[in-house]
Amino acid sequence: MELNQAQLWCFGLIALSSVIFMVLERIFPYNPGGKLLRPGFWVDMIGYNFFQSALLGLVISEVIQWFDSSSGISQLGLISGWPVYVQVLFFLVTHDFYIYWMHRLQHRSSVLWRIHEAHHATEDVDWLSGVRSHPIEILINQTVEFLPIVLLGAAPEVAAYKGLVSAVWGMYIHSNLSIKVGWLQYIVNGPEMHRWHHAYGNNRAMNKNFSTKFAIWDWIFGTAFLPKNELAIRYGIGDELFPKSYLSQLLYAFRREPDRELKLAASYE
């Protein structure tokens, strides 16, 4: 399939998936009573999903093209002989492994947490919540996601397929869906575990379930949390000062912390 055709198909499937998740959330909700147009819906849809995604897509594309033209590594075609489906699977697994460890680091580093907390700030976790990520976080993670695809000489459509899976899986794991997949939850990730990652006020769930597509990383590295007969109820970060508008949320990552500033000042007295 040609690149432009693959991109159109992938875009259509992403749009169709969003409609399917919206409908399924109304029929099989994990947390009943969720509203389609919940607080922050338009900020996430317009600010993060459309404006930010389009702008960062252009920026990341330019960064990758510059790096490739400067290095010429893609001309080696290191994996160009692999079947396309093998290339897609290879990048799905390797990038997911990176994201698992990067995600853990974001929850441990006070600096990285500042560009990650916007993702956790919403108190209504649903199919759209996954798009809420600070642009610096997206710039880092999506450059790491797509740069190797270009540099290793993957087929042009591989990036489109990888983007499709990432977008749909992001909607799936954040969706307000009551779904249990049994033993598969030990391998692939879903809302059954990921909603606990966004839970607020439950100490047992803190710093758990960092996986995105493959839950196996959490089970292997001891960060899995999946209680029986119990649901996550509250979400968010408990910060009443967290802004409501898109631009304010981006700037909030660079806020001054008065308590910290006082401590720093006191250390120099």
C-alpha cells in the first residue's frame, strides 16, 4: 500500500475508533454516570488533539528529516528487507519498552513529573484523556518513537501503521469501559489495569501500572496492580489550582513553587 493511501486509511480508522469508544462507554461503562462532554472535553479535543498534535507533527517531522539528512543512516536500509508486519511489530515492542521506563522515570523525577502531570490532572478518565500530554513530553517520546523508524530504513507506511496502533491503543487503555480479558491482561494492557494508574487517593495503586501496550512489563518488573472485585473510583492529582485552559496547563509546568523558593532562599542565609 502506498504511503498516502496508508495514511488515509489509518486516519479513517482512528476517527472510526473514537466513535466506537464513545458509543461503548455509554453502554458498558467502568464508572457509570460519565458524561460525553465532561469537564475539559473541548480543551482535550481542540487544544491537545487537533492544535497540538498538528503543530508537533510538523515539528517532529522536521527534526527527524534534519537528523536523517545530517547522518544519512537511513541509506543503509538496516531493516528494509524485513517484512512490513515484522517491522511494525519490532517498533511496537521496542518503543513500548522505552515508554515503560520513561513513564516510571516521569513519576520519580520532580522535573519530568512537571511535564507529565497534565496527563494525570483530568478527573474524568475516558477515551479522549490519552491525548492530554504536555508538548515537551510529546516532543521527546514521539521523536524517540519515529526517529528509529526512519533511521533504520523501515518501509514508509510503517510509521503510519505504528501511529495507528498507538492512537487506538491510547484511546482503549484510557476508555471508561468495563472490560475484563482474563489471562490476556498479563500480556497486553487495557483499561482494567490502566485506570488504576490514574486512580487518586489509593496508596496501593500509587506508582503502579506504567505499561502502555504490553502489560507484561509491569508483571516482569514488579509494578503491576490489579485487585479483584474492586474498581478505581477517583482520578486526578488533587491539585485544585491546576488550570482549566490549554495554554495555562502548558505554562503550569514552569510555575514557581513558593515553599521551594523560600527553602532555597533560606539555604543562602
